Amino acid sequence: MWSTDSLWFEVAIVSMIYAVGNMVMGHFEEQTPKVRRVGKYLLTIILICGISVLFGRTASMSLLAISIIPILYIHGYYLPKKKGINGWTGEPKSKYYEFRKWDKNIFSK
């Protein structure tokens, strides 16, 4: 009945990661253009499926697991120590918006 030996498994895993990520962390991307967010998702699916075809599912899932390391570094060390921004809450908002090069005066629109 259930078969995981197709590329739809990789698509499902990446889609679940993005769905949960957008629900939990989407507020940090409020000023990112939608086209860039969709492009990032499609690029990730293409990359993971391509690696799965060329090198196998173990390699593609390992890449997804290893991608947590830079996230932990950026949010746990770089943002708090180098930029003075809480890596998990994005506060203070003014510094976070400056770091992302977004318009800090969000209420003037």
C-alpha cells in the first residue's frame, strides 16, 4: 500500500519542513518577497531530489540533517554575539530589521 521508493518521499519531507517552518518562524520573513520564498522552496526540492537521484536517499536526507548546523551557528552564536540580536526571537526588532536591510518604520506605510 505505502511505498517510499519514489521521489515523492523527498518532496513530502521537504514540504513538511517548509510548512512547519513557515508556521513557526514565518513572522521573521514578513518583508521577504513571496517570489523569493517560493523560489527558495523550489530550489530546495530540486536540490534534494537531484542529490537523491544521483547519490541516493541517504545522501539527500543527510544533507537535510547537516543543514541544521549553519542554522544553529547563525542563531546561537553569530546573531547574539556579533550583531546583538536574539537569534530565536529577533529582538530588538530595530536591529533585526537593520540586519535584514528592511524598512524599520513599518507603520509609515
